[in-house]
Amino acid sequence: MEHSRQYLIFEKATANAQRRQRENLLRLLPQALSAPLSSADCTYFPESETILHRFLPVTAAGIGGRPLTRPSNYFFYEVGWKDKAIRLLPDPKIATSCASFLLLRPPYIVEFQEQQYWACDLPLFHIDFRWGAGVLQELWQFASGCVALVTADLGSGIVFDSYVGVLEDDPNPAEVVFEVAVWQEGR
């Protein structure tokens, strides 16, 4: 695909903004989280967009939009309270040790020159899945409402997200709904 000069400027500006936000995040994190993340490789826009499209959006029907996939052992929950959502996160002791991508902060769609792109304020961090599963709850407080950990092959994943809304059967006066999607190969 031929990219215009405007697109290349958009691409570079987005990647540079992600680099700056990465540094800001690392300064905010406690040492136990910042040390491993500061040494982790990262994938920046536009390469991160290709990865995000593989598993976003995450819905009750499955993951991804190109095409929609329903992984084996896929579970999707919506609850009205953060503590209920946290209890739905899998035990990190059962997580496998393998290469994965960590998304911190909610992704969003950017429309540019009649094309839609997944973008995020931060790059995707390359981390070990087992380590990431063990610190997801801690990372949540720095994630601005979304944290996702997905193995490079999409065989396993944990997505902890939130949005403004009310569930009829589990209402929260703060009008927040928490979503948890979990899938793990071989379980």
C-alpha cells in the first residue's frame, strides 16, 4: 500500500508519542514493575496496530476483527465491580512461561485518510506471560481502565477492561462495567 507523506508523518508522530508515554509510565511505576518493563522490547505504531487487530476487539463472541476468532477454553465475563473482576483473573501459577504482548491503557480507533487503525498511548511491551499474569492486578492501577496480556501466538490471553455502563443484574452506582476475557491453550 502506497502511503502518503501525511500518513508517514502520522505514523512517526504516533510512535514518538508512544515512546514519550512509555518513559512517563516507567517513572510512575514501582521498581518491581518498572525494572522488567524498562528492559523489555517494545512494538510501536504501526507494527503494534497489526498485533492489536489480531485480538481486538474482545467480546463475548471471541477476539479480533480480522477475522473474529473464538479460542478454545474462552471465557468472557461482565461484572459491575472491580473486586469481582479481579477474582475472575486466572491464578498466575497455572500460566505458562512464553513470549507475550502487554497492552497497558485502552486502545482506540484512529481514522486517517478513510482507513481505521488501532492505536494506543503506549507501545506493546514484550514480556513473559507467567510474569505478566502474576502482576496484572498491580498493573491495573496504572492501566487507565484496560490491561491485556496475550501470547505471541494468541494461544492464551487475559484482557481486563472497563467501560461506562450499568449491568441490570450487577449494577454499580459508579456506572462502570468490568470485562474479563480469559483463554488458555491446553486448559
